[in-house]
Amino acid sequence: MADAAPLDEPTAPQERRFSWFQGLSARLLLLTVFIVVAANLLILPPSLAADEESWLLDRLRAAELATLIEETAPGGVVTDRVRSDILANAGVVSVAFQIRGERRLILQAPRLARTPYLLDLRGGGPMSLWAPVETLLRGGDRMVRVMARPRFRPGAFVEVVLPDAPLKRELLSQLGRLMVETLFTSLLAGAVVYFALTFFLVRPMQRITRAMERFRADPTDPRAAIHPSGRRDEIGRAESELDRMQADLRAALASRARLAALGEAVAKINHDLRNMLTSAQIASENLAGSGDPQVTRALPRLERALDRAITLASNVLTFGKSDEPPPDTGPTPLLAALEEAARDAGLGPGGVRLETDMDPAAEVRADPEQLYRILVNLLRNARQAIESQEPRPAPGRVLAHFFQTDKDSRLRLTDNGPGLPERVKERLFQAFTASGRQGGAGLGLAIARELAEGHGGELVLIDTGPEGACFELRLPRA
């Protein structure tokens, strides 16, 4: 366990402030106004074309009615003054009809200086969208010749010639009205969409954002908690997920605080433990000179145990940093390592025994010291599980079976204990979270798996049940 560093002091929440123009509300408003303006601009040419056609037809019908005066005049003769007044009132300079294939000029002004351009309205369809644009850009001093089907007189068509300056003024006036209406509808639609989206979308998102900022600054701040509104749309899902995430992070921070306190305690204990082990090592060296045969036989085993304990005490902080020393791998006799680990794990003829069918020459590619630690953890766990079983239906045993595949070497350790509880299976290899026996810290399997993964292998649970548990250690082939 690494030396526990003090947790960072929570700082006061510093919410990031944005101006209104940087917020989502302003962007939604501008986007809405832009879309409405664009939509109105798209309908502007058809609207102007319809207005121009209506204006021209009004002048044409007025001219058509004015020609009836000629037929009612005494002798069918109209003076030049009366003709001028009729044309001025109709807004045209000449009127003609085509009756039975013959074109008849009813009213005519003096000869025109410029040839007029033609607009034929006899098709019955909408006017060309380019016509009002051309009138606005080039009109003002030209004459336009308009043809349409007559309404009040028989004939194939009625034709009038009139100046386009009044038409241009009318289109400019209509364009101004349309632009004012476009601006008004754009602002009105933008305001409606703005307030609707602000209420349904922006304000909930602002609430979620503020909760995230406060939680990041101080997870313990009660204002940082998000309270789901119960909505069933994406906003409601985001609120629910944020609420669950905050709960998970608070639990993780609480666990971190406990582990930090535990790390500080372990660091102090480790310091004192190393001094005690050093004293025990010095005492064992003094025993070497006693000459007692029993002491001489037991002393090598005691020295190996003390050496390993001192090494483990020196490296225990490394585990807390999740950084085990890299293994110094090489061909390692598996049977010898397994028997040594079994003795130190408490397996023997008088209790839980080790049974194996492997070849004495079998080797794996591993670090001998780390392989020993893996095997000791697995065998000690198996022995303790078997010994905790009351009553014991059969003598305790751990069966070791070794085999190789095309990719790796595998060692299976199967015991006849009570198996693992269901509550620990999901987090079996997590430190401090899973232990199958009372008083266990849940470190043994976590250390064993970390060491196996450091070799490029893995440690997995193959099976567990009332008949026992089976673990498999996978290492690279020798």
C-alpha cells in the first residue's frame, strides 16, 4: 500500500459564467430568426410575381371596360381629348383586340419612341418569377405590352401597352411591406421558439451543467446533487444518469478516503514490521552457531521465510501503487515450486494434503519468487476454506494438474472445500472487496492475479460449487 497522501482540500465552487450571447438560448434565437427569414425570402419572388400579375390584370380589365365607351359614342367617333382621358384613367397608352382572326386597335396614343417588351398572360399559369426581378432592376422608363384573354368583350385576346414605372413603384412598395412583415414574423417566431426551448430544454440543461460544475468543484456540496425531474425524454435520462454517476463517484471517493487512511496505517505498520523482521533475522543468524541438529535442520527454512517476509514488507507499498516490480522470468521447475509453496501454506500429511500427477521435469517460464507468492496465496486460501468446513465430509486435498496448450502452460488447482459464496464471485479479484472467509482482507487473490498478469498470463476461476473450487494459472510456455 502506497504512502497515503492527504486528500485534496475541496475548493469553493467556481461556476463558469457565460455571457448571454455565448449561451444556447441566444444561438437558438438567432437560428430561429435566420430560418424564418430564409423561409420568407424563398416565398418573396412568388409573392411579387403574383402581385405584378394582379396589378397588370387590373389595368388590363380597366382598359377593356374603357373601350366600351367608343361603342356608345355618337357615330362611334371619339375625339382625341376623350381618348386621352380614357387611356389616362385606365393607365394605358393603347388598347387592341383580336376578333375572328383580325386585330383591331380600339384606342391608340401617339407613336411610341421605344418598342415595348411583351408579357403574355394567356397561359393561365403563374407568372415567371424572373418578371418582377427584371421590373425592379431595369424598369422605370420602359413600356410593357400585356396580352390576356378578354372578359367583357368577345375575341381571342386583349392587348394593352402601358408604362412600367407605376408597376415598379407598386412592386417596391409591396417589397417594403413584405420585408416588414418578414421581420415581424421572424422576431415573433423567434421569441416563441426561444421561450419554448428555454423552458423545455435550455433551463434543464443549465441545471444539469451547474450540478456538474459544483460536483467537480466539491462533491460534498449538497447543491451539487441533481434531483431527476422524472421526465421520460433525453433530458430526463441525462438527469437520471448524472444522479447515478454522482452516487457512484461519491462511493468511490469514500472508498478512496478509507484506502488512504488504511495506506497511512499500513505504511506505519510496515516500517515497524521491517525492523522486527530484521531483528528476527539477526536472531536466526545467532542460532546458526548453537550446534543443535534440530535447529540446523529447521534454520534454512526459517531463513527463507524471513527473507521472503522482509522482501514482501519492502514491496508491500508497491502493491498500493498498482506497480509490482517486473518479473525476472526464466525456466522454473514447477513441481519443486509447488511443493515448497505447499509446505509454507500449511499443507502436509497431517492435514490438507497436496496431490499432483505432473511430470517432475515440467517447467514454466516465470519469476521463481513471484510464482512462489502466487502458489502460496492459492494453496493457503484452499487450505483455509477446507479447514473452515464443519463437518468435513472427506479428508482435505488440493489436486494439482499441469498441461500445455499451443499458446501457454496451465496449472489447475482443485480443492474439495465448500466452494466460494455467490456474493464474492463477481468481485473475487478486487483488493479489499472480496473475501470468502471471515476476517480475510481479500488481498491474496488480487495479488496473485496481478503477479500472473505481470508475466503475460492470467489467473481465472474455472468452477466453484459445494464440491470445491478450481483455479487455473496460465503462464507463457517455457
